[in-house]
Amino acid sequence: DAGITQSPRHKVTETGTPVTLRCHQTENHRYMYWYRQDPGHGLRLIHYSYGVKDTDKGEVSDGYSVSRSKTEDFLLTLESATSSQTSVYFCAISESGASGTEAFFGQGTRLTVV
Amino acid sequence: KNQVEQSPQSLIILEGKNCTLQCNYTVSPFSNLRWYKQDTGRGPVSLTIMTFSENTKSNGRYTATLDADTKQSSLHITASQLSDSASYICVVSGSGTYKYIFGTGTRLKVLA
């Protein structure tokens, strides 16, 4: 298995509180992605990174921010969690982007906002 | 709009039987197509990846086909096993992009 770890694996939080999810990789891959997975939808891209301090928005970025200060860590922050952000969040890594090599996924973080 | 559609949404088969899952896409320009298997509660795991010039790729009992002209792909599972019960996701990438476009998946249940 690729060296990619998400933390925490499960979290319950209250509406309005900030939440940070962490993705850590040991593969030294350049690209990192955050997705959310909801019933009836394919994985949807929240944000992605193509290098340290280089990030861009995905299709469902509202309410989320990211940071990548080191190659190995990609953080996803919900500044003020809402119930609509209850979901399963997946991090993925790729050596050379979507048009190139394999993408590896973490085990997911199940977030519940009550 | 770039889209990936999969059918059927769900499928139940008996152990030992074969099945075929379908994927249609409208992504253009096309770069590659991947099939992933996702077990319940886990992240997706790659089964196959095919580029424009490839029309078939096998991984054990899994065989993927690609028709880039009709923008269709299929995943054939031979001699199914209980462990094949999972969601199978078709993912398409366009040329020159960092992004993957995911289908909603086919949920396969294999019964003893």
C-alpha cells in the first residue's frame, strides 16, 4: 500500500466549529488532492495541490481551505463546519498528476457535523 | 460538460458467475481511464489504467476494455468471488489536467 495516512479517521463536531483534517504521505509525490464522497455522487474534488504552497480550488471548494507547507502534509480546514459538510473525506496522491501516473487514496475520514 | 456515467447502479450475482460493468464518458480531450475498486469503509484501490491507444487491460480476473471512438469502457469480472463485493468506480482524466472525473460507481454484491 502507498504510504498515505489520513487523520483523524472519524470525527464528530458541532456546527460552527473549525475542523482540520490531515493527509500525510511518505511517497514524496508532488500532487495531493482532497475529495468528498456522498451518496449518489462520485468523488468530488474540494482542493488540490501541485507543490508546496501551490494549491487550487476544485468543484466544491466553498467553505473549505487548504494548506501545504511541506511536501508530505496537506491539510483541509473547515473554518465553520455546517451540516452539509457531513461526509466522508478522502485524500489522494499522485506523482505526476491526472494525465500520468497512478493515484493512491487514503482510508478516508468520516466527518459528522451535528 | 465533462461527465462519467456508470451502469448499472447496483448488481447482484451469484458466486462463480461473470459480470460486466459499463462506463460512458464525455471527457475531451481524453488522456486515460481507470477502474477502481472500493470496499466498504475504505479508499478506492486501482484495478486498471488505460490510455487512448490501449483497448484492453487485465488484472487477474478483472479485464477492462476501452473504445475511445465511442467513449465507452467496460469492466468484466470473471468467476466472481465473495471478496469482489464492492463498489467499482470509473475515473477519466483529460489531457493536460491535474484533475480526475469520477463516476458514481456500480455497487456489486456477490452472493454465496
